[in-house]
Amino acid sequence: MWYLSKVELAREQPPAILANAIFQNAYAEHQAIWRLMASNAEQPRDFLFRREQLGHWPVFYLLSPREPSTLDGAWTVQTKPFAPKLAEGQRLSFVLRANPVRTRKASDDPDDKRRYRDDVIMHAKRQEQAAEANPTKRSSQSQLVQNAGPRWLEERAATNGFALETLQVDNYCQHRLVKRGQRQAIQFSTLDYQGVLRVVDVERFVSSLHNGLGHAKGFGCGLMLIKRAG
């Protein structure tokens, strides 16, 4: 059994309590979600989550193979079984926050096994810079997002049991999380996808929902939320 949970502030509480309950930074949010799922360094991550902002208040959605525990303080957790009834050919609206990356070799040396991950926007920018000598002819960041962003999801659709009918991509963002006691920050980028898809392989699609898409899943990426398309 899988579960979909909604974590939000109990807004009937005094404003001072609500203000103090809001996490001070993105890494604090990350730690709180892992506490909610009772995860630790010895237990691999087996859940996905997504953060949304509703007005002044953050809301978190979690998908997990076990029910979450509770958070101390002003937060409430609402959980329900997640077992959508799906069929081949079914159309679904979806939203997805992903960390889409391309892998590149560190050098042309065949003995150098190192690999680096670039987010698709920086990868496209690097390729364009190498091909186009005139800087005035290079694409803007928004153009790179609209060209390279959709391609990443389109390339993964069939493998994950769906076909895209409509797709919008926006909100390219670079994140830098600082963990106490570590000198090097955690850095990753995200893109927001939304649109309409068609299920072509139910088993593969359900597996993709459970496993998530892309990297940085421990930091709020990869969870696809779905509902019946109107």
C-alpha cells in the first residue's frame, strides 16, 4: 500500500506560533520531511515529496510506501491510501518538479571515468557556446528553458509508460542548500512541468509514480501529482 499525504500548518493557531513554525531555510525543510518519514542515514529514502506555496504558507505533498509520523508543533498531516485506478489510454493532468540533468565526461581521455551532471539548461548553454562564436546570436535563458526543458521529459515519457499531449515548462531555479558542519553547499536546479499526458503502459506508469522522475528526490524533486484531465 502506498500513501499520499498533505502536510500543512494548522492555521487556527496564533500568528506568532505559525510564524515560528515555518522553516527558516530549504535545508531545514528537507530535515523536517526526513524526520516525518522517520528516515536516517542508515535507512534509504523510500518516499517523494513536493513543496508548494499557498499564499504565505508552505504546503508539502508526500508519496510513500508507509504512513508518515507526525511533526511537532503547528503542523498537521493528512494521509490517505494512494491507489489510482488507471487504464491504458487514460488522459491525466499532471504537475512535476524535476531536477533534469545531462551527464558529461570530465575529459576526452578514455581512461578518465569521471562524470559530471549538468542541468539541462546549463548543458544546452555550454553546447551553444561551443557551436556559436557570436555571443549576440546565442539564446536567452528563457529560450533555453523552452527548448531544452521539454526535451528532457519527452525523452523519458515512453520508458515511464506515458505519452505527452500538452506540456508547459517554467520556473527554472538554481538551489544552494547549506548543511551545518559542511563547507561545501548542496547545489541543484529545478524546472516545473505541467500538462496533460496519456497512459500507455499502466505498470510502467505506476512504477514511475512510485519511484519518481530524475534526480534530487531527497530535496523535493521527482514527485508527479496527477488527476483526471477535464
